[in-house]
Amino acid sequence: MIATNKSTRRIQRLIDFRCSQTEQLVRDRFQKDLQWNQEKARLSRVSSIQDDDLIEQMLSLGINAENMAAVHKFPVAMSAWASGSVTSQEAQVAFQETYTCEISGRSSEVKLFISWLITKPPEKMWQIWENYVRMRIPVVGLRHTQTIGRSIYRLAEKVAMESGGFWGYATICREEQEVLERIQKCYLLK
């Protein structure tokens, strides 16, 4: 009887151990899902976008509620990348022109923008940016959107001018011009 009791307890401990591992996996998965859904809700609220697919795409590329404002400036970084690489002059102009005002409290936004200057963002980021701008037009209005667009266009143009032409000044290559045209088209400036 004692031997049976020991083996029963040992079996019960093994079962408990196995169940506790499964329960922990379920709890961890639930916690991750909960955090993901909370982050989606925060980003949706901050961006005023209700499209779950776009919100999830943004989150998958590291865009969240804290750094979401950098999305507007994405084309400026892409203007620097248009010629194939980012020169130190382009990076300096892009950063200085984009963040001329006080940047305290915006460290997440600044870090994201700098990361776009260091490592070229994936091509799908263009589509995310375009969808974001299009979905924001009804929220903020066409006039305000075009004002933002003209500002972004001028910044991107300044960065493009930094890399081309005579000793690096005054010309825009075909690839940079394509970026500028994409900005104009998305912000309905043409």
C-alpha cells in the first residue's frame, strides 16, 4: 500500500508539473495577446485610424503610439536613400531640418527617424505611409493635409538637393525626383 501511494504521488507530481508548464504557456500567450491588443488600441487612438490591418502593419515595423509622428517624416528619410545610400551630409540635413524644434520628450520619434537614416526601411513602408496619409485626409481635412504635404515636400527636396549636382549642390537625380513626385501625389499637391 505504501509503494502504491508513493508511485501515485510521483505520477500526480509529474502530471502537475506538465500541467503547470502548459498553463504557463497559455498565460504567456494570453499576456502577449493582451499587450498586442492594448498597443493596437493605443496606436489607433493616437493616429485616429480604425483600420486594424494598417495598425498591425505599423506595429510590425516598430511604429507605436510613442513614435507614430515620425511616419509623417518617412519620405524625408527616403529622399536621402533615393540615390542608393545616405551620405553624412544628407543624414545631417534630414535630421536638422526635420527636428529643428525642441526634441525633448520625442526621443522615440527621433530614434525611429534616425533608424530610417541608418538602415533603409523595407519597401512596404511606402505603402503603409501612403495608406496612413490617405486615411488621415478625412480626419484632418484636405487643406491641413496639403499644408503638411508641402512642408514634407520642401524637407525632402532640401535633402535631395544636398546630394546631387556640382560638388553636391543644386541638382536632383531621377530617383530623388520620383520620391518627390510620390510625395506630391500622396498629399494631392498636383
